[in-house]
Amino acid sequence: MSKHLHIGKQGEDLAVDFFCSRGYQIVERNWRYRHWEIDLVFSKNKMLHFVEVKTKSSDKFGFPEEAVTRSKFRFLLAAADEYLIQHSQWKRIQFDILSIVLQPIPTYFLLEDVYIQ
């Protein structure tokens, strides 16, 4: 496995632990439709959370959340639209970004209820 894929998987594993320790229930991991993907889907208090996870080994070249561009967010919206068509029971949704920097120790920055035009 290449280094960036390993870092991404490690970040998603840490993100699952992060959210579950805060009372979220995991619904999906790496949910795909066509060429779109949602990293993580959680539920808490009858709300569905679509989570984009961005992980870097260090912040030497910027913060992970800076990699969530308008284009990337549009893909997340498109995937979420399809997810909601297939799972229409969900009425309340939210988009979150979890930024993780691995070194020197994992640090987390959660952006909640995000919308990028």
C-alpha cells in the first residue's frame, strides 16, 4: 500500500474512534456511488452526518482541511444526494470535516455543519 493510502486509512480508523467515543454510531464507511465516495457516515440524535476525513502526517505544508475544495465538496454533495435517495428515512443531515495531523501525536480539528458553495 502506498504511503498516502496508508495515511488515509490510518486517518479514517482514527476518525471512527474519534466519533464513536463521542456517542456517534457508524452507519457506513467508504460508501461509494459511481465515482463519488463518502468517507464516513454516522448517526447521532436522529441526525445523519456525512464526514469527509482529511489526514496529513504533519502540518509542514498546510492543514489537512485546506484540501477540501469546492469541487471536492460538490462531489460529497452529489454522493450524499444519492445516499438520501437510497435511504430516504433520514430527514436531518449535516456535513462535517475532520482534519487529523498525525505527528507528533494525532491532533483533531472538527468542522461541523459545513457548507461550501
